[in-house]
Amino acid sequence: MLELLASSPLLALFAIMAIGLAIGKIKFFGISLGAAAAMFVALGLSTANPDIQIPPLVYQFGLAIFVYAIGLNFGPSFVREFATRGWKLTVFMIGMLVLLVGVGFGLIRVFGLETDVAAGMFAGSLSSTPGMAAVVDMLGNSTPVVGYSLAYPGAVIGAILVAAIGAKILKVDHEADAKEEGMIPAPLVAKGVRLTKDFPDTAGHLYQVTGHSVVATREISDMEHHRLAQPDMPLRKGEAFLINGSEKDVAGAIEVLGEEYPVELTPEAGLEFKRITVSNPQIAGKRIRDIDALEHGFIIARVRKGDSDAVPHPDMVLNYSDRVRVVCSSHHVREVRKYLGDSESALGNADLLSMSIGLTLGMLLGLIPIPMPGGSTLQLGFGGGPVVVGLFLGYLNRTGPINWQMPFHTRETLSNLGLTLFLAGVGTSAGASFRDALTDPSSLTIIGVGFIITLVSAILIGVIGMLVLRLKWDEAMGCAAGMTTNPAVFAYIRGQTGTELAGRGWATVYPTTIIGKIIAAQVLLLLLL
């Protein structure tokens, strides 16, 4: 069987992916390796028979797709968070990476580890697949994969241990912390309000008038006649509107505007509300203010992104697969569906032109040499270039007729496929070296040093994050998971907490750390050479 796999790289690739993904679904103490299991299967098979090899182009292609999709996903939130609180976490992560490079350099020198393996071990201790790819690219050999593979399991286990033990010692109330930080979204409600006085503004500016995040969707002339609430409609005494928002915001807005007004949402009132999925490429990537909703006879009452409903605002961007709750007249329903798309089949079509342009720009950026002290240079490579371009294009959403975003399911599928291709391919490139490492007692030293680096990273991020940046423990551990950029660590933390507080930390620091670790791994290698 091994000889058959060695004679057919394509068969070997699919076999590694199938076996690896199957093993990756098995949970050990509540966590699973996911796509990462493919790398260990590849290592195992190539250790047994070093002739089992996947061409380098396969894993280079896979990594480029993976990091580009990651960039598209996190681009908007990265820029938004960076402009508010994210810059503090970004500076914090950069400082931590500088510290970890110093810690890694010191430990490597103390224990006398081989440079190539040690560089891979450092990347593995932080679960940085692109970082490992960067040092492989610099050295021109796959020896760092051995160090990466030995340190990787400890990186997963170490970060999870810190998160679990820390939460136990600190007696963390996950739900209370998330509520305090506004991370448990309140259900949205719709209530009527009658104005008891005039306001010098319009229905489209309820936030400015009330200080609460609500949107008016209907003007109610009487119980049986409703009209779409025009944004330029004056707020006059006696007017009645249906407003949408959280229970707290709606109650606060009613208190400012006047009094609650009973409303029955029946078809006889002349308006209907429908859930419609955004799939029209002419709409996806545009702000709500730019889609001319009223000209097409509807108002957006709510936008469901992922699993959470949000109150719409003019600058909110509608992306592929967002589900919007629209209010429109019965005879406009078909037109509105056509305008927004509402097509599941359309969501399955990836825009290969925009993806190809983005990846081309990413690869070109990755080839640019960056001067370093001492006359050396480093490159972002096929791992860093595409993620930087992905972040930028993800933030732009679209440029003229080109929509850079992809439907959610398409992006996730490409991301997982790319990651699996990379891990399966790169794992086979170090089989012979890995077999030698397993028979060498120094392998235990590599595992131990990598584990120490992981623990130092997670503990310091937790302690400094809470004491200096005033983060909740879950968000600090989300940052620690973001430092590892490891899906298994993040999945464990989110599963244990049951909230998205860790996700906020993860999403804020992830783009910085995925790029920063590429540079950190290369800088460490330059220091060791």
C-alpha cells in the first residue's frame, strides 16, 4: 500500500486528506485537531516511506488560498477594531512577539538546539503554519517542519491548560463577563411609538434624537394602514411609528419620543416582512445607504450576519449570504427578492476573477524583499503576502464592479481546503527527517522548549491583559488563542465559555499575529544563523 501511495502523489494527497480529516473529527477531552490531523497523517506515512511526497506547488497553493480567505474574513473587523480599541491589543501583541523571540532565542542557545529545527519549533510553539512556511522558504529545506511537528501538540495543550486552569482559579463567570462587555446580543423586538411632541429631526435620525440604536420601519396612520417610514419624514407630534431594536433600546427610545402605541402586524395593514438572503453581486459589498432601498419599495429592519441579528445603519455593508429582514408592500415582494438576490445557487458560485486578482497581488507583495538590520532581507512569502492583501481587499469590500468578498460558505470551504492541502503537502516533505528525530533523545528537549514558550505566551497574555488592559479573562484568552492562531484552541475556549467574548479578542489580534509571527519566525532564524 505504501508503495502505491509513493508511486501516485495525487492518490497519496487524497488519502492523506481523507484519513487526516476523519481523525481530525475525533474529540480528545473536548477538542479535536481538525485539519491539522492531516499533517500528522502525512508525517506518519512519509516517515514509514520517505518516497511518499506531495509536490511543493500543492502546499504553496493551499497556503495562499487559506491565508487569503482569512484576510478577506477579518479585514473589515480588523480595521474597525483597530480604530477604536484594537490598536492597544495590536501593540500588546507586537510587544509579546518581541518578548517571545527573545525567550525563544535564549532557550535555544541554552539547550543548544539545531538552528533549522529550532526555528520550526518556535513556529510550532505558536501554531504558526505560515511562520513555519516562511522559514522553510528562507532555508530552502523542510527540516523546520520536524521542529514544528514536535512542538505543535504542546502548543495546543499548553494554551488550553492555561485557559482552563486560569478560569478555575479566578472563578470566572463567563456569562456575566460577556453581558458586562455587551457580547451577549439582546433579542431584537419591534414596538409602536406615538410622538407626544415635535422633534427638529427626521425618522432616519432616530439614533441622534434618542441616543438609542433603533430604526423606524413603518409609519402607522391607523391600526389598519401602514406605510414605509421615509427617512426624511419629520418627527411631528401625534405621528406613530414601528421601531426595531433591542428591548432596552426600544424602551429607551419610546421614553424619549413619547408613549408606546399598540400595533398589530397583519397582512391587512398593507405591508409584509420577509427574510431575504443577499446574493446579488451588484448589491453585495455595498453600504445600506448606497442600495436605494426605498426606490425599490422596501426598508431593511434587521440584518442577520452569521447567527446574530443587528440593527441596520446607513454605513453597514451588506455581504454575500447576509439575511435581511425587509418591510415592503405585498406587490413588491417579488421585485425585492429579485433585487437582493435570494438565490442559494448563486451563493455557491465563487468569483474566481476577483480571487485570482487578489492572490496575484498577494504573491507579488510576498516577493518584495524587506530590508533588515545587518544587511539581511526577509519576505512575507506565499503565506504573508496574500493575507495582507486579503485584509486590505476585505476592508474595501468592492472596487468598482469587482466584489472582493465571497459568499460565506464558499470562503469557508476554500479556506479549509487550502489549509488541508498545505498541511498534507508540507507534512510529507519531512518524513525522513522526522523518523530520525523520533529516535533522537533531543526530540524531547525540542518538545519541552516549545511547551515552555507556549506557556509563557498564554500566561503573560492572560496576566498582562487583565491587569494592564483591563480585559476579562475570556477575552484575554481569546487574545492568547489569537496569538496561537490555532482553531483548536479557540474552539475549546469558545465551547467552554459559551459566549463570543473570546471571539472578540481572537478576531482583533488574529490578523496582527498571523503576520507578526511570520516576521518573528524569520527574525529569530536570522538571529540564530
